[in-house]
Amino acid sequence: MIQRPAYFGKFEFVVIAALRASQLKRGCLPRVDGDHTVAVTAQLEVAQGKVPPVPAASVAAEDAPPPQPDPGER
């Protein structure tokens, strides 16, 4: 079992590891040695501090849909 660092909340650890796993699946090079699955590799990287936490503001900005023009304005 991989122990998450105390400064990571449970949800934050899972989200960061999932984002890193998707990067690894797309071809990013792992930052830890060993023959592990993508999910375990991502969790190890996060637990060892090799993947920094993402500020919440930048994640929210990336996930937000583009602004839509107001149909009443012309």
C-alpha cells in the first residue's frame, strides 16, 4: 500500500495521481524506477514528491468552459 504524504488530503492525492496517470498513458516518462502499472507509478511519484500539487485556481481555469456571448447584447 502506498502511503500518501500528510500534507495531501485523500481527495487531492487521488486527483493528482489520476492526472499524472493520464500523462503517463500519453507517453510521459516515469520519474520513479521499477516495473509498475501506470496507476501505481503515478501514486509513487506523488507520494515521493516528484509531482507537485496543482493549485486549485489553475485546475478550475482549465476545466471551465469558454465564456459564451450573451444573446441579449449586440
